[in-house]
Amino acid sequence: MGDLHDRGTRNQRRGVAIVYTTLTLLVFLPMVGLAIDGGILYFLKLRLQQAVDAGVLAGARSLSRGQDIASQAANAQAIANMFFDANFPEGFWGTTNLTRTPVVTETETRLRRVHMTASVDAPLYFMRVLGHEYAHLEVVAEAHRRDVNVMMVLDRSGSMEQAQACDDLRDAATSFANKFAVGRDRLGLITFNGAYSLDFAPSFDFQPGIVNQISQIACGGWTGMSQALWRGYEELAALNDEGALNVILFFTDGRPTALTAEWPVKMFGDWRFDANWPYSSEVYYDRSSCWDSDGPPTSSPWEPLPKLGFIAAGRYGGDPFNLYGPTYGIYDHDVKATGPVPINSVDSTGCNFSGQPRYVRMDIAYIPESDYYGNSTDNGYKPVPRFAAGAYAGKIRVDSPQGLRYAAYNATDDAAFRIRQDEALRPVIYVIGLGGVLNAEPPDHELMRRMANDPASPIYDRSKPTGLYVYAPGPEQLNEAFLRVASEILRLAL
């Protein structure tokens, strides 16, 4: 009897376990099915969103092609669909009824939008037992493209000719210009050696004009950076286009060697002995012929007569540090030539430098505290030598090429700093430096980073627009450097 009772109890327990197991399966199997179907739906929606994101970003980038909003819209829609399809092809994981609709609009002046909606029916597997065969998925994304104003400021100095890099520069600059949209973006071109030349004023209709100007770049002369950089900014400021992304692309293969200023002529009767003049053991500077027909006052106080132009630092013989070599000038500050051309005007009539540019130190008294554009020649970046005594005590020495170069460094550094203070335009400065020139100084990497407000700069200011310094070790890397900057600019425009 006992065995029969135990056997009956066990059978009852088995029956209860079967019932509980059945009920548990009825509850948990749909839950497991829901989890599996839910995981698949999550994956498909994530992939759909990624495809839409890729489409709108690619479409926005393609807005640099086409002259008007209609042609740009058609191109952007085609590009957006192509990138979408590459990430979410028709029938992906058994999906059906795929739709994707990119729309391009101009939401406000100088700002365009690519908006895309996509939907698809995703198959269900375990949830079909509850009568659901598919789930409808829908996602949305959009990207914006700001129009761009770019001033290209390109070095065409003598070291470029020495490196035989002018062809590489022309090719790289042409590829760069072709990345932007005629009719939407503005491009302009300044080239410089000791002086600047505005070769192409910023314009929406920049093709083929700017490429034609680039093809005519000829290299020679010194390197006057601050003037060219500031003139590039002045062109952007004149546009007064706060809705666009405003950019200066500055290219150089060297360091500042020239400075444009209003140079003070020496006082009447100021003769000075200089035993270091390399062309004679004894020279007394007589600048009395450098005045106009009325002549200067013969007694103090009086204001020196200013002469506008640039002076460059020379390098001669066994003087690698430019301590005693001549300073050069004065030249027309807006000359366009393979090299600087002396002024032939009343400004230089009778001056020693009008006949021989190396005699500029016979006529000019000192380096002013700022260049012609208000950029400080002594902002603290490089130490400048000053006269210790005499009529010009405390003034920056003009007879020291090293001092002149340091003044030019400072003016360039100060120009970039002042440009970044424009809170309305918020200009971004990109700098490309070229190395690999035989017997020539490479770019000053610290100066280049300071100019760009590159995050690696020792004076980086995160509150101001962040630029980038790109170094090309040789001419063969120039195209890559220019394309990298183009990519950075277009990335910021999104």
C-alpha cells in the first residue's frame, strides 16, 4: 500500500510539472520570440539610420557642385541615394517596400539643407504566431552646408623658384579651387613675395578666372607675410558675409623676410659711421638728398617724412645670421612681377635707394612700431634690437637684417591674432608650410601654428576659431596638403 501511495504522489507531481512547463512555454516562448524579433528590428533600424546619415552627409558635401540650387539639388539627391543604397541595399535582410526621399532646400541665406526620410517593412519571425508578419520602420536625418568665402594667399617668393616648386603649387592650388561651388562659394587669390598682388578678387563666378590666374604664378623675390595675410582678411571683411564660413588659406615655403610700412626718413644732417657695412670699411650715411624739393626742417622737433614700401632683409657672404648684411628696399608695395621692382616715383626721387636698393639704410631712420596695416612689429614673439643711444634711441634698428626679420615675424603673428578678434566674421586661418628646399630655411613651425590657432600652438585659444597647420615635407606632398585643407573646410561647412 505504501509503495502504491508513493507512486501515485510522484505521478501527480509529474502531471503538475508538465502543466507548469506547458504554461511556462506558452508565456516565455513569445517573450523569447519577441526578444529575437526585437533585436533584428533594432539592428535593421540602426542600419537604416546609418544609411540615411551617410546619404545626407554625402549629399551636403556634394552641394559644392552645380551653379544654382536646382542643379545642386539634383546632384545632391543622386549622391544621397547612392550612399544610402551602398549602406542599405534593396531587399537587405529580407526587407520590402524600401523608400528613401532626399530633399534639398535653402533654409536661409548662405545655408542649404539636405533632408532625407527612409522607410522599410522588416519581416517578423516568431511574432507571426500572433498575426504580425512585418514591422514598419521609418527614420529621418538632415545635414546643412554653409557657403564658403575663401581667400587663397600664396607665397611666390624666390625660394619657391629655387625648389622648382612653382608647378606643384599651381597644380595643388588648382585642385583646391575646383572643390568649391561656382555661384555659391566665393574664392579669391592673393600672391606675394616681398609685396602682395590681388590677382583675383573674391567672387561667386570664380571659374575659370581664378584657375587662369593660378596658372600664371611666377616665383621670385622676398617674403612679406604680414601684408599679404592682412590684405586677405581685408578682402573677407569687405564682403561682410556673416552667414558664410570665412576662411584664409595661407601657403608659404619660408619665413618672413620683408615688411611693408611707412618708413621714416632720417633727420637732416644725420650722418652715421658704420664699420660693418660690407661694401666699404668706412661709410657715412648721408640721406640729405632723400627729401622733396622743400627739404626737411633744419631744427628739431619735426616729423620724419614717411615713405610707403617694403624693406627686405638680405644675406651676404659669411653672415648666416644676417647681423651685418644690408637691408633692401624700398619697393612699390603693390607690384605684380616675378620679383620686386624699384619705385619710379616722386617718393624715391633723390634717395640713395632709388639708385641702389641696398642703400636703404642710408635713408631710413628706424623700423616703426607697426607695419602699414597696424600690425605690431614688437608684439613679444621675437626680440627686436633697438638703438641704445643717439637721435633714434629706443627705436627698432633698421640697419640689422635680423632685427628686420624679427619685426616681420612679429607683424605676421600680430596680424593673425588681430584677424581672430573679428567676432562677427570669425575667420578661420589654415596654413600650409612647404619644406625640402635646398639651402633654404624651412617654415617656422611655431609661427605657422600660432597663425592658424592650431591646437598644437603654444598660444592656442579655444575661444577663437580653430584652424590647422599642415606641413608638406616636399613639393610632391603639396597636393595632398591642399586637399586636406579643402576637406577640413568642407567639413566645417557641414
